[in-house]
Amino acid sequence: MAMREFSAQELNAEFTDSVPDIANLNVTVEAQQPGGRLRMRARVGQNNLRPGGTVSGPTIMALADWAIFISILTQIGPVEMAVTTNLNINFLKRPQPNDLIAEVSLLKLGRRLAIGEVSIFSDGEDQPVAHVTGTYSLPPVSSASAVAAGN
Amino acid sequence: MAMREFSAQELNAEFTDSVPDIANLNVTVEAQQPGGRLRMRARVGQNNLRPGGTVSGPTIMALADWAIFISILTQIGPVEMAVTTNLNINFLKRPQPNDLIAEVSLLKLGRRLAIGEVSIFSDGEDQPVAHVTGTYSLPPVSSASAVAAGN
Amino acid sequence: MAMREFSAQELNAEFTDSVPDIANLNVTVEAQQPGGRLRMRARVGQNNLRPGGTVSGPTIMALADWAIFISILTQIGPVEMAVTTNLNINFLKRPQPNDLIAEVSLLKLGRRLAIGEVSIFSDGEDQPVAHVTGTYSLPPVSSASAVAAGN
Amino acid sequence: MAMREFSAQELNAEFTDSVPDIANLNVTVEAQQPGGRLRMRARVGQNNLRPGGTVSGPTIMALADWAIFISILTQIGPVEMAVTTNLNINFLKRPQPNDLIAEVSLLKLGRRLAIGEVSIFSDGEDQPVAHVTGTYSLPPVSSASAVAAGN
């Protein structure tokens, strides 16, 4: 669908600064495959921990939302107007107080909606700590092109 | 189901300090009705804003998760072991850069699971900016009693 | 948003015949209030029961999906092209082998998306057996008008 | 976790007869891998079609719910008391009027909750028509053993 794919690394860098939640998480892109498939890492710090040394749910949700957002942008370009309309998260097991790894892929990339899926892992573990699906409303094409051209 | 209800105000104060995400949000309980129905306010600051002056999605998700958690504790006491297993959020409209108000109620309070519903508003507005349902796994009763007794 | 509201009763009758799942459920509209708020009844029969005399989950999901669909059509007219994009259901308690009552309202009615909320009850009971939110993608306005005009 | 895995084929046959929704769908198990991973087929008939020749949403939801249920039973045995507590579905594209294929796997198998994930395809197609996650409450172990022993 996209004429070319955009670099997740650059998109992440471009947008992170303006979003304090995500800037604090210090998210980096570790791998990118065609079609929006990404691996991202969030550096978990004291601010993200809950009593007992586990990572907070909102931290996991923030990373998942961000991972899908950046995945979509790799396909449609650096538009600011892709907005989350639905996010569903299943918490699967207690996270360790380690970095979080997000493995994201796109289930659908339509003209008006994109839907992504993310598994979140504690760094170094095999079983995910959470699974997320998210729906994003995409800007009309003409507007998207205009913004993309402006960047 | 509960022998008595607990004060949402006190529960919120007791748990907030240990949870940085929520401590930063500065959540207060504004009203409490029987059965877990609560009205809560989050003081939105610069850290919670996105470009364009809207409140970030993770801020809204954090507030919703917290509101259901505290609502459940008003019914079962100050246990730390109620854990979110599922959260579903529909984003309905763009929030204003104002405080957020959460109106929460419980859809189910079983022995093993509780399910709550939250509508989130920009302070002073009539239409919600988001609607959330969340499922929480409750600790076995004996363990819950033990913890409650310890507080 | 709508210039006028359409009759849920007529919309339900018009569309039901072409949808076997729903025709079998024998859904009727019992009450309609402004803004898409409806009360609907499904006549539960042997085909909708599970062992132990409870109503099947798919029956409840079918009713909820239908209730939101008809609620949206009361606001935008009899378009066939409103399609479900997301449905989230929480099952709250075991239904009795009685008729089901759906109480539906709209959380959002935008130009491109509508989001509805439904509580499902066993007839005669106070506590809901299920709670559902659903998102629907709406046809572009010009197309919607054309279809509506054709009916 | 399971001492041995059960045959999805037999479990499906055992339970289907008592569930009219599913008996009508004529679901068969086509492949089974360790850990609850299954491929199932539903024979779509006139009763499952919507105007325009597409498969109805409730048909897809019924198949997904059933697929996760049977997947869980392959791990814990033929208990009747695993009940759906949450189901989230994203509809991705319009199904063809063909058989549906469900590819299911388990995201979590705990003592009290199991969570599964299903992708649904129109037979012969590469892109899924829907993606579903579902949460199931499991019976306490002693009771599960009793029932399993009774079968």
C-alpha cells in the first residue's frame, strides 16, 4: 500500500520529544521488517515501577500504544493525525523490573483505519507479559499527503 | 456483598504514594456513593499533554485503571493483590488540556473477578472523552482477609 | 447531528428479514428515546440455549451487535454500510433461560465512526448478564445520503 | 501444565452436540499442535450469510469463542465449566461466502484464567477477516478433576 516504507528509527525520534510520557520511557527501535513489523525497547526506570518491583500497567499500555502508532507511520508517513480509537489489553503475567520489549505487527492497514497487534515481553523472557490490539483512525489521504510532504 | 464499605479517599491516599504514575497525576476522590460508584479528578500538567494541547492517551488509561482499582477496594478492603487482567478503552473525542474527571461504577463484583466501567470527561464538559471497561482478578478470600487485617 | 430520527421499529423490521441470525432471534424494539437510546427484546428459544439452561454467548453477542447497529441507524438513516469494526464484551453473570433485554445508547456519533454501549439483561432481572461496547465504521456522507434517499 | 493433552477432535465432538449454535456451524478440527494450538473449520451455510454474500459477524464470533474453548480443554480436560468472561474482536475485512478457518493459540494458561487468541480467515485467503482475544474463567482445580474424572 505504501510506495515506500519509512524508517521507524527516525519516526520514533521525530515524535518522541513532543510526548513526555514516551520521552520518559526512552523507547528505541531495535529492528524493523517490511509491513510495519517492529521490535522496540522501553528503558524501565524507578518511575515505571509498582510496589513489589513490577512494571506499572500504564507503562505497558503507553509502550503498546506508541509501538502501534510508529508501526503505522512506517507505512503511511509521518502524519500526526493518526489517533487511537480503541485499545484492548490483556495482562498475562507479572512483569519483571526490567526493560520492556514490544513486538508489533499490523493486522490491517485500510484507508480509514489501521489495526495493530503487540506482544510485550520482559527483556530476556519468552512468555509475553501483555498482549494488546489497537485501532487507529487515519487522516483522509489528501491531508496525509500534505503533512507527509511538509516533513 | 461487603460487610462495610471503605473510604475511597483514604484508600486512594494510602496507595497513591507507592505508584509514581498515579502520584504524578495527583488523583483525588471527589464523591463516593454506595456500591463502588466514585467521581475522581486527575490534575493534568505539562507532563500529560500531547502536541496540540490535548491530554495523552496513557494518562487517560492510567486514570481509568486507577479509578476501577480504588472502586473495587472500597468494596473488598485495602488488598494490594487485585490485578488488572483486561482493559478496553474507546477514545471518543479529543480531550481539552484541562483536569480529567472519572466517573466509575462496578458492573460485577464476584469472588474471583470484578469488572468496572469508567467514563472520562474533560472537566466542565458533558460528553465523555473516553469510555473504559476493566477486569480485575481478586485474591482468594482468606488471603484478602489476612492482608486487610494487616492494614 | 441527525436532521430527524428514524423509527427503530421500522428499521429493525426492514433489516431483520435479510439476516437469518437475527430473524431467528425475533428481536423487537420496545422503547426508543432521542439520541439512539433503545430497549430491545430477543425471544430466546431452544436454539439459543446451552447445557444447563443458560443462553449461549453468541446469542448475546448477536443481540448486542444488532442493538448498536439499529441504534446508529436511528441517527443516520437506513444505510446498509455501517460495519462493525470492534466489539468488546464482558460476560457478567449466567443468564436465565428467558428472553434477553438490551439497553443500548451511543457513546459517540462521528462522521466516520460511531461507538455504542449495551447492557444485556435476562428479562425481569436487575443485574446485567453482559456489557458490550461496539465501534462501527460509517459510510462517507454522500454515499449514505444516496442510500438513504433510495429507501 | 497439563499432564497430557487431550484430543481436540474428540473434545469438539463431545461438546458440539449440546450447543445448537455450534452444531449448526459444523465445526471440525483440522490440525492440532502442542500447547493448545489448533486449526478449525466452520462450514458456512445460508444461515450464516448476510446480504451481499458475506458471513455474519455473530457466526465469526461464535467460531472464535468455540475455538478458544476447545483449545483450553485440550490442556485442562473436558470440563464444562470454563466460561468466557471477556471477548474482544476486531473485524479486519469483509469475509467471502466461504468456509471459515480459525487458527487459535493460548496466550496464557493460569490456574484461574486462560486467555486465547484467534485469527479467522476465509478459506483459501491469506489475510485474516477477524482477530479475537478471549478470557476464560477456569473452575477450581479440585472441581475440574472431579468432572474430568466423570467423563
